[in-house]
Amino acid sequence: MSTVTNFEISYTQILNEESELCQPLPQSVSKLAEDADTLIAMYKAMVLTRTFDKKAIALQRTGKMGTYPSSLGQEAISVAVGTVMKTDDVLVPYYREYGAQFIRGVTMKEILLYWGGDERGMDYQGPKKDFPISVPIASQASHAIGISYAMKLRKQARVAVAFFGDGSTSKGDFYEALNAAGVWNLPVVFVVNNNQWAISISRENQTNCETIAQKAIAGGIHGEQVDGNDIIALHQVMENAIERARIGKGPSVVEAISYRLCDHTTADDATRYRDEEEVKAAWEKEPVERLRRYMEKQNLWDEVKEKTWLTECSEKVEAQVNAYLETQPQPPETMFEFMFEDIPHDLAEQREYFISRGK
């Protein structure tokens, strides 16, 4: 018997749980770790995202918004991706990418409108090319294939970046997308937020794979892991993956190891299936505090700057919340629009009924 081929999955961590650089750094990474502007911008984006997140949950709890999925503890992944993507790239999100969306120009008001049941929230006034939030699990994988195939046909130096939860990688849509990406060598990067829980199903009970990144091997594409709480490592890994895809060197799967510090959504109660000690241990690794401590050690951040930014974040969020709450709801008859070129008779009657009730 002979071995046909061998594979390996790498794991990258640069800033460890103690907020210390944990390995000798190549010049490019060392430069990033000392880049005050980039570090501060990413930190501010994470704090703003977390401030928004807390307010959104409060809106849902007080009946001012529908079910909402938090990104608590996972902010570094989307912020790093949003930072390294170019304007003309296309973001294909699932439902925890607020950090990337805000960086790319989606407003908090638009996100609140969407979770408040108003589809106008996905008509982004900023990044028109980016896709709306995908709630169905893994269906966005096929969308990313279509987008990146069009980019390749048009010979454009652009990349589609698609996000998934760890549970999504057990769906057929995901595997089919990996196969297509590999066969056609498409400019696409699949980012898996491995937050350890697919609603109430633990990572161990979802898949027998030692890593999720190794699923890339079946599609003949590159796969790797990165510490999803280490925004410096995330920035480096994502920058490399996106650039490889951009210059035609192939798609990638990047598995970012994180932890969902919140309930799956506001309709969930994670205390029913998750151990309190596990959550407590995860808080010791979370990304915001990790980067803040590092920046303080480098004299890039202090308590005064922290208080000032927290105040600014609260003001920014409150302004967007007020804009959301002041938005007039659409009349009910709009549910019939954009469904058919010529509305069927029965639906036309229903539409007229709704209009007459509103007069």
C-alpha cells in the first residue's frame, strides 16, 4: 500500500489570550502589530459593534424590534474581514456580520429595520453590491459561487467573501459550493465563524471532522484555521486569502475559532444546553479586551480614550436607533408589490381590500 497524497491544516495565532505576541513575526505581520491607525480603527469598530449589539437586544426585549441574533464575542472576525476587503468586492453575509457591514457602509438603522420586519433595511444606500442578510442556513454559498463566477467571466480583480456559521458547513449547499469553487478556481473566500454552537447543537455533535477547515480539501481548495479572537491574526490570514483569490491563485476556507458568548438569538435560552463554566472560560479569551490590553501596553490606548470612545459609540447608536424608531412603517398593501409583473386577480382583490381599510 502506498500513500497517494497528504494534507495538513495550519492554525494561526499572533496575539494570545494574555494579549502578548506569541511568536516571532514576519515583517508584514510585525508591521501590522505596530500599525497604530489600523489597530485603533479595528478596536473602535469592535466596540461600536458591541455597543450596537447591546442596544439591539434591548430594543427586542422591550418589543420595539423582532428576533435578533447577537454577535457578542465574535466581533473580531467580521471587523477584520471588513477592514481588508476592497470597496468593489462583494460581501455575502449570514446574520452576525454587523462589524463588516458597518465598515462597508451599511447603517445601523438599516440593520434595525431588517430585524424590525421592514425589508427596506436590506436596500443598502451604501454598498449596493453587497448581498442582504441570509437567514436560511448555507443558501448563501450558492450565491457566492454565482457572484464569483461572474467576476471571473468578466476578468475583474474582485472577490466574493461569504460568511457561515459552523453548523452551515454540515449542509449540502456548502459542500456543493466548495466543489464548484475548486473546479472553476473562483475568486471566493468562505469564512466560517466556528462559534462552537449551531443553536443548541455543540461543535462535537455536528461533525466528526477534526477541523472544519479540512472540509476544503474535499473541494480541492485551501483551508486553514485562525484564532477568531485574535484580530491581528485574522487581519493577516484574511488579507492573504482574499489576495490569493483576487490574483487567481484559488479560493479558500478560513475557519475562525471563536465562541458565541450570547444566546443563538433573542428567541433562544442558551442556559438550557450550555455549561456556565464553559461560557466563563470563553470570556477570558474574548477579542475586544484582548486587543485593548495590547494597545495599552503599546501606549496606543488609555482610559481617557476608552471613555471618550464609549460616549461617542452611545451617541452614534442612539442617533441610529431614533432614526429607526421614527421611520414610518410601510402600508400593508406593499406586501403585494414586486411579486408579479401583472398581479393575479385574487391578489389584486386582497390588495384593494387592504387599501380600503387604510382610508
